[in-house]
Amino acid sequence: MRRVQVAGTAAVTALAAGTAAALAAGAPAAAIAVAVVLVTALAAFWFVRNRVRAWTYTEREDDLIVARGVMVRRLSVVPYGRMQFVDVTAGPVERAFRLATVKLHTAAAASDARIPGLEREEAARLRDRLAALGEAKAAGL
Amino acid sequence: MTGQPGEVPGDPGEVPGDPGKVPGQWHRLHPLSPLVRSGRAAVGVLAIVGISASGQFGRSGSHLFDWVLAALVVIAAVVNWLVTRWELDGATLRIETGLLRRDSRQLPVARIQAVDVVRPFLARALGLAELRVRLAGSSHADGRLAYLPEQAALDLRARLLAAHHGLDPATPEPGERILASVPNGRLVGSVLASGASLLIALLVAELVVILVFPGVLAATGSTFLVFLVTLVPMVWRRLATEYGFTLAQSPDGIRIRRGLLGTVAETIPLRRVQAVRMVEPVLWRPLGWCRLEIDVAGSPGRDHADGSGRMRKTLLPVGHREPAWQLMRLVIGADPPPLSPPPRRARRKAPLSYHFLAAGHDETSAMGVTGRLRKVTTWVPLEKVQSVRMVTGPVQRALSLATVHVDAAGRRVRAEFRDRPGGEAGQLAEELAALCRGARRRAAQPGASPAPAIPAQGRLPDADAARSPASRPGQRR
């Protein structure tokens, strides 16, 4: 759950882009632009931080619980036996911070069990554990 | 897809086959199938040839080209026929096709979700039929045999289903009991009363307007045409695919037969049903009509013109509510759970749908009612549940409400417990997860025996017997 770092980079890049745009225009315009970008970045940072803090998962004996969302709270209970396959993905930004996203797929398209921003080792551990549990408790359609 | 080890039926080696159907022997499709398969393409090419022959475009050069094209289409179809073969070897149906890229497909009979026998108009005229074997997973995994002689297709279906249920494939197709058939008059009435036809009425009104004030023709004429072009085929399609609808029950599953020009016969093993849905459009409700749909696992895939590509199958295109409830009970194999409406404060969050909202569950199934104008009742057996989700939106949180979704396999297959009281919803999600676990275990136990038994004779479950999970028709998992 270390998306804060990702949020940080997002803010920094936004800031850099803002200043670059401001340099092209006049001095007073630049000040306003920088201020606006700063405020937006801070707001985004705050928002993302809350989002990350709200994102939790619990491994239970028979199912995995993933809870997320600040404005709209979502909680998914996915039994291991229903798991079809596990995805581990890592985008360029995630890779830079040695993070990965684990996604659990079931036969229902709506089952929404995605856990982003896991450390790579944790992601691998979770993947292996889920795969093993899925194998052990597999149930047909 | 993960399967039960117990689902794999008996020994593949010891299958006694009737003459000409020796296991392990490869079969060809019917020699006329290239003709039927390329039927549409050929008609298209002939049309092009006809146009150019009428002298609209180029005199001699393109003429030859068209004939070459037509010949190529026919040759391609014949080659396709030559390189396609299939065999049923005990527990697996093998289909091989492709000249350059050889495609060999193994369809484990135990994984069958549904078997369809499809007869498009041209094939029907020639006494041919296509057999489609649906598995869960992508539509690429489906097995299609186009075309077989009609009787051979029916025989193969019987063998596949017998093998699917762990019986000797030579078992003759069990008898069936007609559960419902839809009078064609009622079907026409239902299509007329559906929303699409209402739009047509609007268009007719528009036509009248145009006739009265010819000046506005330019403005509305084109939209009128566009609507007409899209709507007429829609109505036609519903009529043509659901004409002569008959629903029957047999020990190997539910059988659906329908179709006007081309006919479709679908067989769905009962334990493959993921969810049942009752839809009551606003215009049907005064007539007491409803529509039943069932969901089968698998990708929705390409929608075939005959409506058989969908994994959402129509169980009853139109019928009265009481018999429809009987059918739903039969398919789920239990009584509907008691429903309760959400608290009154939910009216403020969902003013337009509050009058329908209700949901409930018991040990074996969950049911949710939603909809604003169209009332949609979804019933999901708990052993089919893939995940349980609780969603709380900002407005819901302010009112201390939450929605619990019970997802079954498929794209939007779920029962929704909408706008339940906040604290209760959390418990509900927890309880449902636990109940699903229990239901799965119960469903898995009979599957441990090598050959899952099927009920000798299908019957409508009566109220008290249906409650206990042991008395369900067919063990679903």
C-alpha cells in the first residue's frame, strides 16, 4: 500500500509541467499558474493518499476480502475456490518503486479484487498463496 | 475452468458404439455443408456478378474477376469441408479443421455448459443441422460442427449429454416433458407491447405529421428512415427467433426449441444454470406477463443472428407470472427466499425504483428485485456465487444504506440487495459469504462419486421437499 510514492511523483511531474508552461507566458501569469498547479497537486496528493489508505485486503481462511474507496466504499469477498487466475502487473511507475498490482479474476466479470501498490516480494507471495489456495479449494462452475 | 475430478465420466476405452459410430473413428461433416456455409457469401457474390453483368460497371475485365471470386469462395468452402473432421472418443469431442493452420480442438464432455442444434433456413431445407457445444471460457472454445445430417446431429447431442452426465454414451435420449409453450399470438402481442414497437407507433405518428405538413419532411424524414431501418429488423428478429417456443424438461436438462425460418434447439443441463431472471416490462405488467432468462457461464461472444450466441438464454419469451414462478422454482430447485423491502429512507436515494426494491436470501439462494419501470427479479443459487460485494455510495452513506451484490459467473449476472440498512449490510455480506461456502461444500459432496446420478424423472419440486438440498433435481456445482 505504498501508492503515496506514486502520488508524489504525479505531483512533482505536474509541478514541472506547470512551471514549464508558466515560463512561456509572462511573470504574473507564471505565478498564478504555479499557484494553481501547486494547489491542484496538493489536492490530488491528499485525495490519492486517502484512497491508498482506504485500500486494504484481508486473507481469511476461505476467502480474500478487498476493501477500497473513500467516496464510494467497496468491499469484495472472493472465495479462493472461485478464483480463475491471478494477474500480477507492474507498470513503468510501479516498477520504478518496485511495486506491483495483484488482480484476482473469477468467472464473474464484476468481482472486483484488485490490490495495487504491493511491494514486489509481497505481490509474489500473495500470488503464490492465492494460486495454491485456489488449487486446493477449486470448485467447478 | 477448474473442474471436479468426479465429473469426468467413465472409462473412455469401453464405450460400445453403434455401427458407424465407433469411438476413435473420425467423421466428416455432411458433403452439402460447404454449400450451406458459403450460402450467404455466394448470394452476395452472385449479386455483385449480377450487378456487373447488367452493364453498370466495366464490360469484360471485371466480369471475369467476379466469376473467379465466386469460384474462390466455393473452393475455399469445399477445402474447409475436406480438412474438417471430428470424433467422439468417450469423454472428449475432438474437432480438427484448417488446411494451413491446423486447429485441433478437444472438448471435454464433462465441461459442457450447453448443447445447441441450430438449423438455419437453408440448412433446414436440405435436412442439415449445426451442432454447437458450449463450454465456459471464451467463445473460441466453443465446438461447432456445421453441418451434420439432422438425425446425426440429434444422435450426437444425445451421446454428448449422456456422457456429460456420466452415463454410457449409447444411452438413448431420455424422454421429455413439455413444461411450457408460447402461443404465437401471445408472442406477437408481447412484441407489439414491448418498447421497440412503441417507438414504431411513434414513428407512424411522425409519418402522419409529415403527411399533414409536407414542409417538415426534410427535417424528420431521414431520422424516421434511420429508426425504421433499425427497428424493423429488431422486431423481426424477436419474432423469428422466438416463434413456436417450446420449453421441455428431461433428465439431461432443459430443452428449448424455437424459431420460424431457422430453428434452434438448445439443451442446458440444469446444474449449469448460474442465475434465473424474471423481467416484467412496464407495458406487460397489466397483462400479467413476464419474460424469463437464464444465465449460463461463458463469454457472451459474438451474437449470432439466431440469438444462440448469448450465454443469456431465454427460458420463456412471454408468459403469465404464476407458471413462470413454477418454472423458476424448477430451474433453481428450491423455493424463493422470503423478500423484504429496504428501509423507508431508501426512498430518498432511489425515488424511482423504491417501489420495486426488495431482496432476500435463505440457505440455498439469494434473490434481488430492482428496476424503475421494468421490474427485474434475479435469483442466484448460492453455490454458484463467485463473489459477494458491498458498495456504499456517498448518498447511501449519508442515509446509512449499502448495496450488497451477489455475483455469479458472467458479465452482469448478479442479485442485488439494494439499499439495505448500513450495519445490517455488513453482516449480510458476511453471512452470504458463509452461506455460499456451505452451499459450495454441499454441492461438491455428491460430485465426489464417479458418476453423478441424475434424477430418473424430472418433476416439479413441491414446497416442503424442495427446501432440503438433497432433493434437488440434479446436483449442480
